[in-house]
Amino acid sequence: SLQLTQYFLLPTALSSGPLLEFLFVLAGSKDGSITEVNVSPCPTQPCLLQKGTSYSVNVTFSSKIDSQGSKAKVYGEILHVDVPFPIPEPDGCKSGIQCPIEKGHSYSYLNKLPVKSEYPSIKLIVQWELIDDQGQMIFCWKIPVQITS
């Protein structure tokens, strides 16, 4: 399990907006730095994730390294165990990132988090990682969620 290092409070969106003004945790991003994370629709914390629904994830980050490609890994952290959370497109280069990734450049990563109807109704922590060519984390963040029917 990764050390929780820093907490950032995102700017508050309009109260009627679908974006969450939530506390997300940077969890050991080695080769990049996150400027913003948006999960939508998600007006409250923890994020209430409805079964059978897909959620938009948008991460703005800058890279500290050069990398030909990138791959996302998503986990649900349940009782300190990381359970893989399948996403439809793990390839970062097909998720809004202009590849190759260049050191010092800023990128917008866009993906979907599908919540399958067979998932149990539980509270958990979602951890989202983007991995570079060398197997190092470009970014990693966590958010508390609750899966609901």
C-alpha cells in the first residue's frame, strides 16, 4: 500500500454543477504531477457510484519524464486489499494523451469508470494509476466512493 503524501482541495465548482469539489489524495506520483482531478457526475463525497452507470474521469497532469506510451491501472481498495477495477481503455495514448509523452509538458487524461451492476454495494477507495514505459507511476490518486444500487 502506498504512502499518502499530500492532500489537495480542488477549487469549488458551482453548487449546481455535476463536478465534485472533493478531497483527493496524491498517492506517490513519481514521474509526474497532478494539477486537477475531476470525476463526474459526483456532487458529494464519498462519490456515490450507481450500478450500471459510467463516470467520466479527467486528470490534468504534467510529466517529469519522456515515455513512448502509458497504461492505466485502477484498483478498488477494500479492507487494505487492492482488487483490480477493469476500465474499457487502459491505453493512456487512446485516452486524450498526445503520445509520446514529453518531459515538462502538460496533458489531459480522459477516461470512463464503468460501475457494473454485479458489483457489491460497499464503500471503498478507488485508486487510479498511470504507468510509464519503465513501469513507474506518472500519476496516482485515490478517492473514496460508495457503490449504490
